[in-house]
Amino acid sequence: MAQIEDMEKVICEAMEFNNPVQFSVFMRLPLLNGSETGEIVQIEGHIHYINQQQKISHVMDSKGDTNLIKFEDVVSA
């Protein structure tokens, strides 16, 4: 629970002050037999928007691409 609160604080401060963030995110890779596997990837950028209803952060990286990150997929921030 404390980790979630710490992560929320970091995200809110990063958005407020336009600080760059780095997320470790679990990216799912579906398999042909219906099961899922995945890998942990690093996403760096600035938080552009947080959708509380859908629980998704919009993070713009250095290339200008928007990465949609589900809260449940964040391993660390």
C-alpha cells in the first residue's frame, strides 16, 4: 500500500512540474494458444494526461510518441 502511495506522489509531482519520469512496465505478449507472457520495458518521458476512470497514464516520450500505460502494468516509477 505504501508503494502505491509513493508512486502516486511521484506521478503527481512529475505532472505538476513537468518533470521527466521513467516507468518499468509489464508489456503483455499474447501467445497463439491464448495464454499470455510478457516482458518488462522501460518507458521514459513526461506525463501528458492521467485518465482516472480508465486508469491509464499518457506519457509522451522524447520522440513525441504517446505511450498509454495502464496503472496495473506499472512495476515501478
